[in-house]
Amino acid sequence: MSASKKTVTRSLLVASATLLTLSLTAPAFADADPDTGPTESPSPSATPPANMSTLGGERLGRPGSQVNLGGGAPVLPKDVTARSWIVADAESGDVLAAHNAHWRLPPASTLKMLFADTVLPKFPRTTRHKVIPSDLAGIGAGSSVVGIKENETYTVHDLWLGVFLRSGNDAVHVLSAMNGGVAETVKDMRAHAEDLQALDTNVVSPDGYDARGQVSSAYDLSLFARSGLQKKDFREYCSTVRAKFPGVTTKGKKGAATRGSSEIQNTNRLLSGDSDVTAYQGIAGVKNGNTTNAGATFTGVAERGGKVLLVTVMNPEKKEHNEVYKEAARLLDWGFQAAGKVQPVGELVPPKDVDTTAQPGAKASGGASPGTGSGTGSAKASSKPVAASTGAAKGGSSGIGVALGIMGGSLVLLAAGVFLVNRRWPLPDLMRRRR
């Protein structure tokens, strides 16, 4: 099939999937009110809908597990109880296997990936902000927080460490205030989700706190992760195991102001480990979440032997400690063993502004755009693994960082703001942290 015919076919598939998704999402959006704070969200149905979006492939809209096993491919792990999950090649976008991939479920704090992908480029990490009471208004009861205090000053770098490592809703609200407020940030996130073709997602609260009408899917969360991982700062923050976070300013006997700090550790247990979970070999992020209605959710990216996989797991029925990480690890293990031995059941679609018509081996033209103050510029073209700095993230733990490159096609940000990529939408060099 010619490249032009492939492009037309893909456009038709995306258009039909878009129409189906809009028809499916209309009733769920009726209760959403972006101008109000978080409200109680009804628990999701115990069974997936009969009709789901087919964006990325017809099989991704089917209920149940979808996989095309080839010769020598291992069977799917039997002990995965999540309502929805997906395993995909992070570079090519091929979906190796999926289970209810487009089931629209509460996302919990995995929605912070979309928040970060939307807001990270807007503020240089050195920007300082003094917190006022209104910045912390509307944080949901029982929210995870990093411990931000009124009348204290924090850098944007501090705030993002709070978002990624401690899933701090207080840090999200402060950054949202800097971005024009919660309502404006929700509007920006919705627009960015649409650009990413994340049509299962409806944003009501930027921190992922349970809210009526707030939903996403394993498919969309994988899109958010894949987009975020294009950004250097996103990769750095999501792979940081531990860091120092500013404390409260105190005055000594002589009136001198001092401000200590405390260590915070990433709550992603495949990255930091726990009593019943070891750090996963090759893990590089991304984000975890847990709320009453969403249950446990997790999206992770890992690299082994030059292969980079994305996995998303939503709401395991088995409620054992750290179950979401255990199931994610099983799916990653399967994915690395099955890579090259299965036929894809679908694909992660690229954003609307990505040109996927370039053929393998073609060279992109145009100069790379310089990065923003937050270090989110595009990566240079890479045809082989490139070692990055072995130091930890600024303010993070030392002696942990190991940077590995990821093979991918050329990625150039043109002046017109359009990505031209080799084949699809490869990841640039991925910085990761491991023990």
C-alpha cells in the first residue's frame, strides 16, 4: 500500500473513531462542571461497555483481552486482574496487547501526566513563586500533598518535584494558580488532550482527584506518557527517585532566617521499591495514582535490550498491597519476552500536529527550535543510543542516575511548530534512574 493510501486510510479510521467516541462520551460529560471544585464521582461499572472507541485500531474497541500471538510468543500472564490495561512499544506506538483499552475510567493521579505535559513548558524551572492562601484553595479532602506552606517561596523546580515524587495536589494547585487558575488549567488540559487525540478523556480537576465526569482510559494515559516523555524535564522528574524539598522558614535567636529541607521519595514503587516490590530493571518512570473511585492506577516506561515499552494498568480487582505495580511488572515482563513475536493489535496514534508521512530513511529538514526556559526543547536526531549525564536531577539523590539512550528516528521541531518524524513518533534520548 502506498504512503498516500496509508495516510488516507488512517485519516478515515481516526475520523470514524472520533465520531464514535463523541457519541459515547456525551452522556458522561453531562454531569461535568469545570467551574466547580471536585465532587464525589460515582463508582464505575464493573463491566466494560459493549461499544468503545476504536481509535488506534478496531480491536482496541473490543471488550476483553486482545493479542495476536506468533510462534514462540509467551501467553499473557494469568494473574492480571486490572479492569483495563495496555502494553505498547513506546517508540513505534505499536500496541502489543490490551484489555479494555478504551474503557473510560477514573484516572486518579495518573492524570497529572497530562497536567505536566500541558503546563511544564510554560515556566522556567528557576522561576520563584510565593504561595498565597488562594493558591491552595479547593484541594480535595484526603489529597496527597508534598507539604507546601502559605507565605513560603518555592521554585518551579521544587513544585514539579512535589508533583512527580509525592503526587502533591498542593503543588498542582500552586502551579495551576500560576497558570491563571484551576479553570484555565482545566481548559488548557482539555485542549491539549484533544490535540493528542485522547478522546476518552474528560478533565474536571487538574490533579486527578475524584470528580464527577472525570474519566480517561489506559489508551489515553499511554498517549499522555508518550507525549510527556518527549520533554527533557518530564523525563528527568518522572525518573527521579528522591530529592530534597524546602521546609518552613524559621528565625533563630538572633533573628536570622533559616530554612531547612526534608527528603521526599518517589511513590512509584517500580522506581523506588518497597517491602514487597523491588525496583523494576530498566524502569524510567512514569506516574502512579490511587483514589477511592479510581482504585490504583499506574503508567510506566521501561527499557531493556534497546526495546522501550509503555504499560498502563487501571484498577486491579485484586486488592493486595502494591498490586498495581505487581501486575504492571508482569505485563512488562511479558512485553519484553513477546516483542517481535506478536502482531500488533493497534497503535498509539500521534498528536494531530505530527506528520507521519515521512518514509523510513528520509531526513527531516529545518533547524531545531531552541528549548524553553524549562528545558523542554526537542531532541536532536539520534540513530544510536546516546549516554546522557550520569548525575541525578538537580536537588535529587546522588549516585543513582544512569542515563541510557533510546534508538529512534530523527525528531525535529520546525519553526512552523509541526513535527516531522521518521516513520511515526519516536522517543528522544530517555534519561532514567535506577538503583
